[in-house]
Amino acid sequence: MARTVKMMVDGVWRGDMPDGPELRALRAASADRFRHAVSADGLTPFPAEAGRYHLYVSYACPWAHRTILYRRLKGLEGVIGMSVLHPRWGGPDGWTFGDSDMSTVDHAGGRATLHEVYAAAAPDYTGKITVPVLWDRRTGAIVNNQSGDIIRLLDHAFDGVGGDAGVRFRPEALAGEIDALNAWLLPELCEGVYAAGFAATQAAYETAVRGVFSALGRLEGLLSDGRAWLLGDRVTEPDWHLFCTLVRFESAYRDAMRCTLRPLSAYPFLVAHRERLLALPGVADTVRQDHVRRHYHDVLGEVDPAIVPLGPQAARATDGAATGAGERP
């Protein structure tokens, strides 16, 4: 099966490009194109100001979901605007806006597609068109399109202009533990589900999917000591990374990404962790399973139907890889 990707090349939108090593190299080269910071003290070109910045998001995407959560939980809804892309991504334009029950218009620029937003910010851009995007209304620039950067900006940079300074998901005292946990949680689980779903070979798929379930087992062991959250008695950044994966596991990753070794119900401590987070004020409002299902059961282009999913009969081989599951990172 020939893989295709949607991306821009030298500022021109290409909705159906054959994938290959050269194209992947081009995308990798552009990965850090938009990595600017918003400063609380005005020492960067993007000082924190109420009403200046805008988020482009999709409720379907876990990376964008993290920014929606932080905007809500930090009390920034009146400080930072937001426009929602339609979850159907398989059309020729990829991410699109629209006045519909599953999307909004582009409140910051009136554009029809997200690739037009990227073109406006960088007419020579080569790379994939991804959410989330933090946009600067004043200069017409993409400040940042990396979710990990954006949530850390939302965590503290806007506290002086309306953000809730009492809510902090990356406290300095836990920074080392947060980074140590993220170092395996993100690649093995949060990104691992995509490594499984978009694998180019059966062997690559099997390696990735076993890694996903090994990480789930390790996390289950971590929570089995009775702690409420991954790092103890307060919610921190890794809890939200995990949450955005867990709420998509059954509706998207199990079938669309072939994460079929065992059901999520086999991990009762993880399920309980998900439900505790879901019960926190404002969190359930950010979860849109109809958007998730619509997106992941669209024509994604990069999923190879020749890959055969592993079933529960293969799970035992994964169990042995999860030794030391109860160790605290």
C-alpha cells in the first residue's frame, strides 16, 4: 500500500503526497520552526497579554486536548481565544474550520483551513500541518505548535493577566520527577499508540504495540500502591498526558491503531485514575468522544491495512516485559 501524507512544501499545500525518506527528512527539518515562548516579564517578542493570543485546536487530537484542558483549568478562557477544527481530516484540505456542530469558524482570521493559517505565518513553510497552534493576533505569527511547549506556557506565563496562579501542574519541586516520568510515558505510550497504528511493517507494529501494553502495565503497577495521582497527592503534567491517551483508548486506539492485546478494563487502577480526573470540575467538558470517533475512523492514509493486529493470545509475551512495574520513576 502506497502511503500518502498531507503537508506543505515551500508554502504550497499538498494534500496527497507519496511518503518516503526524503519527505520525512523535510518534515523533520521543520519540526522546530515554531518554538517561541510567551513571557510573563515581557523579555521575549511575545509578552503575555489578555486577548492577544488564540488557540487552534481539535477535540479529537490528544495533543490539542492537553491545551484545551490547561486553558480551562487555568481559567484562561477569557484571556486566550479558541477555534475548533472539524474532526474529519481525510478530505483534500486536511484540518478545516466551519460553522457546524463539530467545528467553529476561524475566530482569529476568518480562514477556511489550517494550512492557510500556516501559510499566513510562514509563506515558505515546508512541513505537516498540525494542531495545536498558539497564534499571535497582533503580529500574525505562529508562536508555537508544540503541545508540550504550549501547556507549559499556559501553566505559568499568563498568571499575571488572568490565569489562576493557584493551579500549577509543573511545580518546580517536582520538575525532576515529572521529566523522568515523561521520558518513558510519552514515547512508549502516548506516542507508542501511533507507532503501532502507523507502522510500516508487521515487525514494527508488534514491537510498538507490545511497548504500549508494557507501559500500561508499568503505570498500573505505579498506581497500585494507593496513590491518587502518578506522582503522589497532586495532579501534575504527566497525569494529563496519560489522561488524554486513556480517554481515547477504547474509542480510537484499540481498533483504529490496532492496540488490541488486551482491553483497558484489564488495568483497573488506570481506569480508576482516568475516572478521578474525569470527575474534576471542568474536565468532562473537554472530552468529545464523537469528535474522537469521527477523526480516527476517517481515512487517515497512513494506516496500512495489511498489518495484522495482535490479539489477547499474544499478551503473555508482553507481561514479562513489564517487570519492575511498581517502581516509582
